[in-house]
Amino acid sequence: MVLNNPIEAMSELMISFWYVYDLETRINKFAETVEEWKIDGVLLHENLSCRPNSCGLYDLKKHLMDDYDIPCLVISADMNDPRKLNETQVSNQIESFIEILRQRKRR
């Protein structure tokens, strides 16, 4: 039970987040998840306030797109400073990404 072993529960939760693993593991886990859930595309968040979690993000995007033909979009934002979010730019990126997904569905 989580209440009886909070440190163990937190440890298990932290190691279950495979996005902090090495690049090869993240690529494989994303590819498996996309396959299992029949995901049309992947939206990635580049958190400008947390560089370690964003490390390798563009390599991940490149591998998913080139090796697995999975459309990806990286949204850059800062969880600590909302002024760094350009809503118009992000909205345009998302609209373009959705159009790409629609075109792929028509194939």
C-alpha cells in the first residue's frame, strides 16, 4: 500500500517515467507505445526550465520521424515563465501538425 511505504512508492513511480532514461530506451518506449495505442503522432514538450528532462528531445524527435515514420511536434515553453510562450506560434504549429495528421489518415 502506498501509504505504508511512501518512499518505495515514490521510487517506483520515478523509475517508471521512461522519459528520463537514455535516448535509445526512450526511442524504443515511444515506438512501442505508438504501436500499442495506434497513436497518429507525438507531441513533445521542451521545458525551458528543466533542461535535463529536455536533453535529447530533438534527437528523439528525429529518430521517431526517420526510423519509425511517426510525426512529431516539439512545443517549447517554460513552466516557470509563461511570458516565454508565444501562443500564436504554438497555435499555428499545432494547427499545422493536425493538418499533417489528417493528410496521413487519408493515405
